[in-house]
Amino acid sequence: CFVVAVKNRVAAQANNPFTLSIADKGAIPGDTIDDGPAFREALNEVGGPEGSGGTILVPPGRWLISTEIGAPSLEGKSVRFLGTGTDSVIVVNTPGLRTFYLTNAEAVSFEALTFVPANTDSADAEHVIRIDGAKLATVKDCNFYGVGTAGSSGSGSAIWFFSSFGVLERVGFYGSASAQSSLVLFSIFRGAIVRNVTFLDY
């Protein structure tokens, strides 16, 4: 019964027809301007009070994020961040902050994205992806290259599933590290599935 419920949430997430590209919100790849506001605007449109959920497309290019992306609550909404694999590169530049911080979603996923650091000499974020209170939280077909995490609270991770059912599938961590904790954290979790995950130092 539980497995059926999870499958239903995955299907509902994938079948939501509403899609929005961050490029439609003014994000420009390859420059030095923070694309965080464009991500936030897209998230608010998809998952905000007037939104019904859907997919946020991350086109090919290098997208710099220097400010935290989040929404107060995604209660009852399914939100999907979808890239094109190695061509959709998110440059993480949020030291001491979470790059993505999503709460209370019905389902949330990050798919086919590549994460790289803006500065290899320091921690790039406290958490790159933190998902709290999601009935289903998925990170799949994503890679993290050289990303470093550390936080003032003594924790830091590339991915933190908190009070969520977390799925980690076909994810690679290459030369990435956490100064204070683990690259992946499951805390007070509702369930966990981990398949085909690679941890490799350079």
C-alpha cells in the first residue's frame, strides 16, 4: 500500500503539464549575474499560493546562484526542477546559506542537473539542496563536482532530506566534501531509497 502511494505521487509529479523555464524569468546563462531571483520567481509561480505545481526547466548553460532559493511552503504542491544532464550546470555560490530550501511539498524533485562550485577555495553552501517535510523528495540523474559544504550550526551537506521520504538515484559526488557532516543526510526521515550512488574523490 505504501509503495503504491509513493508511485502515485511520482506519477502525479511527472504528469503535471505546467512547465516554466528559468530563462522566461530573466535568467541568462554564462554571465556573472545571480540567477537566484529568476529561480525564485519561477518557483513562486509554480508553487506559490496561485500555483498548482509543475516543472521548472533549467536549460543548457551555466546558471550562477548566489542567493537562497525557497518558498515559505509548498503545501500540497508537486514541483520538479528538470535539466538536460551535464549541459544544465548550476554554479553554487551560497556560502553559509542553503542554495535550495523547499518545505512541505507533496512531492519535489531535482533531475538531470549538474552542480559545480563558484569558488574552489571555500565552502560553496551550507546545504545545496535541503528538503523538509516532503511526502516524496527525489534527487536523481544529478552530479556534484568539487562542491564543498559547511555550516555555522555544525552541519553541512550537499543534500539533506529532513522529515521527508527521500529518494536518491543515479547521483554522483566527485571531489565533493562536507567539512562538518556528511554529503547526504537523512534526518527524522519517513523513508529512504538509495540506488546507484557514486562517491569518488579526485
